[in-house]
Amino acid sequence: MLIRTIFIFVTIFINNSIAEETCPKNEQDISVHLITDGYYNYEDYLHYSLGKFSSLNNNKYNLNISKEFDLGSIDSDIIFGEFNELQKIIDKENSITTPKYIEDFYQRNNIKNSEKNNNLYPLDLDTYILVSKEKINNIKNEEDIYNFFDQSKYTLSQSFYSKSETIKFMSFLLMDNEMNFKNPFFESILFNQKSKYSLLNKNTFLGSYEEVIDSFNNNENLFTVLPDGFAYHENINFINYPNSEKIWDKEIGKFESNDIENITSFYGFSALVNKESAFNFLCYLTTSDSRKVIMKDFNLGISPFTVNDVSDIDKISSPYKEILKLKSQNIKNLDKENTSAYDEDFHKDIIKFIINQSDLILDNSQMSFFKN
């Protein structure tokens, strides 16, 4: 019995050693660039992680921050930002080989990143959820949220401040459909967001992620829309953000009842590696201790990839384990050919439409299936 116990212990130790190799040391200084719209406070997290990494490697770091890509960031060893924003600046000719210790991390987490040959590596995988301080009942579709009312609280808290988050949320609601007006489903989703505006907490409508969290903690709203990383960070109950009641069936040319459970997911916070030496820092960020820091010590909505990406699997709920089993199988890459979805004006037109300030987004599409 003792021999069997020792054998099991040694096997576990060996497997863990294989699963997570020691990151190579590199004493040369590292230059880092962060592209951010300010919705998430990635800056503090990067300063913390770079400080720890530099202390371990006896080097120095330099962190520059901008709201959008600029030529100065090209010379950085590594660039951080939202996945769909970094996609626009990847170097198609980049021939840096991905180290095995980086490949192993993504293989363990079932991430088949089509951009890895261009050295773009996701560190976050989000789907959208609905949380409440109270038990959530009687919500099957998004439209069911509109039936709730409390004189002392807002019905819903959600932010449309971030272009990246807004586009991802719209794509989440679209599921397998593309974001264009050839499909009436996109227009119907826009009108749904317009319908729920009167129920939204106006203090968070264009607020930061931190402001949405504060609003939730202050119990200002019946429901709050957040990435699933918040549920993991707080270890709270949730439901998957509900689908629209009807979905467009292009085969028969009309709307039909929508009973699909939606666990569409998207890459979020990511790293674009420019120089081989930066893989050492990326390796550091993918260790179990560092993953725990970004997901638990910093409340940034960062979500695990799979159950293999969490160190406290016994402490999380069965519904969240189910999300971790499924969301890596339902990753949606945003349509890079549909450039209008990345334009600043497109995001602004969505906001203006939701708050009933302008129908320009419909006028520009030359289509108004729902417009009176």
C-alpha cells in the first residue's frame, strides 16, 4: 500500500512537472506596450507582473501605454491589448517560432489559436453572463428581462463604453451569424438593445468595468451583464446571458423560436510577441501562479480557458465547470473582412441608435427591416 501511494505521488509530481515547465531566464531588459481604451485597468496588472518578472530575472522593464496602435509600439518586445484589436496589426511575415513551453500551455487548454503563427496569443476567453444579488428566475430569453421592474433599483446594468466589448457582445447575441445587415437578425438585435435602454442604469451605460462592478456591489440593479470571469473571481451564481426569443432562419426566410443555449466565447486580453526574448515573459504569465493572480487577485473579468487553467477546481460550481467544458469549443473569431465593425464610427452609431439619438446606422446600411 505504501509503495502504491509513493508511486501515485511520484506520477502526479512528474505529470505536473511535464504539464508546466520552468520558464527560461533572460536578464536582458524588456520593453512592453499596452493598447487600451481604458475600460479594463490592465496597466496596474502589467506593472505588478513586470515588476515580479524583472525581480526574478534581474532585468528592467519599460511600459508604454496608448489608446490605439502607434508606430512606436512596433519596436516593443511585446504588445498587449484586446485580441481583435491586435489582430489588425499582426505581422504576416513574422517568422518567430513558438517555443514548445508556450505551445504546451495552449494545448493543455484546448486553444487552437489560428493566429499563433503570427505570434498573437490570447490570455482570456470570455462568454457573457447575467448576475444578480438575488436568485434569477423566469428568464429564458433576453426579452424576459424587460418584464422585471423595481422602483428602488435599475433593472439592468451594462456598459457599452468599449468598442471591443460592444462588438463582442453583439457578436455573442448573433451566435453563428455575421454582423451585417444582409441578415435581418442583426437589425432585430439592435432594436432589442434599443428597447432595453430605458431599463439600463445610465450611470454605467458608458462606464468602466470597475464602475459596473461597483454598481453591482452596491446593489443598484436587479441584473448585471458581465464576462464570465467575474463569476469565477467572485464565485457567485449566474445564468448564461439569454438569447433573443426569435432567430432568423435564412432557409425559410422568417424568424423562428430560438431554443439554442448560447455559450459563444471570444478571446479578450492578449499578447502580441515581436521578439523571441519576450516569450520568457509570456511563459511567466501562463504559469499557474500567474494565471491565478490575473484571474483572482485582479478583478479584470479575465476568464479561464478550461478546467486545466484553474488551480481551485474543487471550489467552483458545477454550472461554471460546464462553461469551462464548452466555451473553448465555441470560440468565435470576429469577421476581419467586415471592416465596418472595427470602425470607431460604427461603434458610435450603435450607441446613438440605442439611445434614440440617430438612425444613421440603419440609413447607412440602406436597409430597415424593422424601422417604421
